[in-house]
Amino acid sequence: MGGLSEADLDLLRALARRPRASIRGLASELGVSPSTVARRLSDLKRRGVLRGPGLRLWLDHEKLGFALTAIIEVTVSQGRLIEVEEEIARDPRVTAVYDVTGPSDVIVIARFEGRRQLSEFVKGLLAMPYVERTHTRVVLNVVKEDDYGLLKVCEGEE
């Protein structure tokens, strides 16, 4: 997956579980030295896999091998919204499921290695009971994808 070692993946998983962990805390959790964690973090940042300040988990999906990001609107019938949302959320390529107002019931953000995976995913959605239709958009360029600024708003630094 995107040239990541198992040790890199372990570190990313630990960061996902404990986003505020210190290098020493991550090292203890992973059973390695703090210098090993610092070196791996530095390498992940240098390669662009981890972005942003500090030890915050912020993945570059393309560098992990997921070239396509899709925004998929889903319309659900017969009052089965929660059931459908929970099923969609089980897919590990799905990074967000939003219950929304408007002409669609659900917005799904998902990442795919290529068109074939996206096609199979959308066809799978359409085959699900109670899914009436989907509307898929493929992201061409990411202009901004960062919620770090919200911390500044919370701290009154806006």
C-alpha cells in the first residue's frame, strides 16, 4: 500500500488511535525506541504521507495509493436510512458518511485506487436493498482539505 512498511502502518494506526500522543508515548505503545518513532515520523513527513504541524494524523491519500476521491450522494427508500448508512460506513475505503438534508439522504466520501474500484463500489451501493439511486462526483483537485484551522477558531485566534 503506497510503499508503506508494516512499521509505518503500525505508527499511523497508533496516531489514529491517539492523535495527541507524544513520541515517547507512541514508542511505548509500539515497543520501539523514541528515536525510531521520531525517525519514522520524519520520514513519513518528508515523503508527504503525514502533513501538517506536530504529530497530527493527516494522510495524503494519493501517496497511500488512493488516486481517486469520490463524493457520492445516495437516496434511500422506505425509512431505512440508518441501516444503509451503517452498511456503507463498514467499508474501509469510506472516510465519511453524512446524513444530510436536500434531494439526497446521504453523502459518502470514499477513496479508491482507480476507476475499477470506484465502479464496483457504486454498483455495490446500487445493489443494496433500499438504495434508490446514487449520484457520483470524482474530485479533480483538492484545493483545501484541512480542519486544523478550527482549532484556531476554538482558541479565539480567528
